[in-house]
Amino acid sequence: MNSFLLFVCIAMTAVALWRLPALRYGDPLRRALWGCSAGFAVALWSRFPPIKHSIDSLGITDLSALTKDFAAMASSLALLSYAVTSYGVSQDAPPRHIEICRRVARLSRRATVAVIPVMLLLFFVAVDRSTASKDFTADHAGQWGACLFATCFYLYLGSSGATCAYQWWHVSRRAESAVLRVSLGLGAAACSLFATYSVTRLCFIWGALVFAPSRGLTHLVISFSDVFNMLGALLFMCGASLPTTGVVLERWKTRRMLWRLHPLSQDLARQFPDLSFQPPASRLREAVRCTPALDIRLDRRIQAIGDAVEQLRHHVLPELWPVIEQVTAGHPDQEAAAEAYWIAAALCSASEGRRSELPAPALPPKPYSDSISEGRWLVRVQDAYARITPAAVNALLDGAGRPPLAAQAHGALA
């Protein structure tokens, strides 16, 4: 059980740290989601035995239980705030499930002002804390002070869990995408488990006032309720992270695209340095660069490649393209290979200082829909470009003819 708890603690902490930049933005939705993750992480760590013992050693018996409950209450309020902010905040006549969530959130926020002082009073006055407890609910079962204290906490967690579960189950059926449906479904399942955990613990601690539970029953109820709690935290973490997983995957694909395009773009930037938005850097340095944003860097990279290819038209003869079409006729990716051979030959001609009197025709147009599709095409060109040998380039130029050197062309015109 402790191993599973440690895994959930680490995972929830990772999510909270991942969402930490939300504090820099004014978006209440991001802040609320971070508050949920951070509060759950603190509450879970407060239960992990080494951390629990460290907190309790500060001089206040069962301080870890108080820390856990207050952190979980803060998470409950953030959870309700997230649910309210996500749906229909600005609607004057929202659907019934959203109106219920609004009312519960307003009631919870107002009740906090009175509930927290009451819980502190009960904790330090009414709860028997003569000895440290291993599990607060189990060790204080049957004590009226602990029952009142636990009721304040479990009502918060249970009401927020039941409200969000009701809303998200209702909304998940009408979600516009499969990812969102799964995400809302996981969130609803997590909140249902939080509500079940709260009801189970409340029934147990109040039932213990009437019937003294056996040690076996206590262990069974506490163990199962702990599984509900940790599994709920794990499902909530997965549900909250699932929509952003697609964003992370797209960023990874863009970063990988920039990595693969680097050799071609660097060769072109060295030949035409004035066309690059940034001086050409090493592949590793480009990979760890954080600014500007990835989509901007990809747009700039594609534009710089396109501008350089346009300049290369002045360094080859018009007869080069028909020769390349014959050479690449049997290539598996004939169109990309033909463009790669043309770029390689034009780059070689430009590096030799040759310039044609008339520019070669533009390369065949491609129906790009966005930067990603154009980047994918250029990756195919780069793959073919990387396999071209200098001997093949020289054979192409010999077959199509080489433009005169720039100085000779200038002298002939003079």
C-alpha cells in the first residue's frame, strides 16, 4: 500500500509542478486546476509514513492529519472553482447541473470562514490526542470530538466530489471530442471515488459511536477507503492531464521536425546568411533553445528555406529540372527526391560562384494547408537530401550544364 501511495504522491507532485507556470497567468481555470493538483499532492504526502512522522515530530500530535485535511479541503474548493469556471460562468440562465455546481461552490466558500475555526477548536480541544495515531479515523473511531472534526472535512470532500461527478458525468456524454469525453469520464469517476471515500469514512466513524468495530472490520474499511482515495487521485490526475497530452505530443512532433530539418536549413543559411532570422547555430543549441515559441521557430525555418530555394533559381540552368526528373524516375519518393537533388545541385553551383543569366523555373507548387504539412514535406526532402553524394551532384550538373562563374557572366554582359 505504501508503494502505491508513494507512486501516486510522486505522480501528483509532477502534475502540480508541470502546471506551476499557471500562477503567472491570469487564467482562473489554469490556477484552479493547479490548486487541485497542489492540494491533492500535499494531502497525499501528509499520509506517506516518513513525511507523516516528520510533520508529527514538530511538537503537535497528529499535525499531519490536520495538514492533510486542510490541504484536501483547499483542493475541494479549487475543484469546485474549476468545475464552475469550466462551464457556464457567464451564462445568465445556465443548465440545472451547472446551477447546482454554482450553488455548492458558493456555499462551500462561505462556509469555510466558519468551518476552519470550528475544526481548529475541535482538533485542539475536543479530540483526544494523548497518543499519536497511525490512521486518524481508525484510531479515533467512537470519539464524539473526532466524529465532529471528521464530519466537517468529509462533508467538504464528499459534497465537492459528488457535485463535480454529477456535472462531469452529465457533460461527458455531450463532449465534442473523444479525448474530452474520456477526460471528463475519468474526472467524474475520480470524484465519484472521493465521494464514496467520504461516505464510507463518515459511516464508519459515526457507526463506531454505537457499535464498537472489530479490528478486522476496521482494517477492512480503512484499507478499502484508502484505495478509493488514492485511486481517485490517480484517475483525477490522468483525466486532468489527458487533454494536454495531445498538446505535448504536438510540441514534441514540432521539436522533432525542427531537429530533422536542421541540416538542410543550415546548409541553405550558410549560403544565404542574410535570409535567416537568426544566425545558424549547432543542432544541439537549436534543440535546447526556448525562445521564440516552437510554432514561430518552425514558421521562420520554413520561410527561410523557401526564400533560400527561391534564390537558388539564379544559380542553375533551366535544363536541370528535366534531367533530375529522369534521374529520380525510379525513386520511391520521386517528388521529394527530385526537389532534394535540385537543391543539392543548386547549392553546389552557388557555392562555386556560378550564376545563370536567366533564373530557372520555380519548383512545382505543393498544396500546403499549414506549417505542419509543409514541414512534413520538407522532412521528406531532407531525408532524400541527406543521401545525395557529391558525385551524384556533379553528374547532374555535367548532364544539365553549369552556369558560368559570376565574374565571367558579369564580363560577358559588360
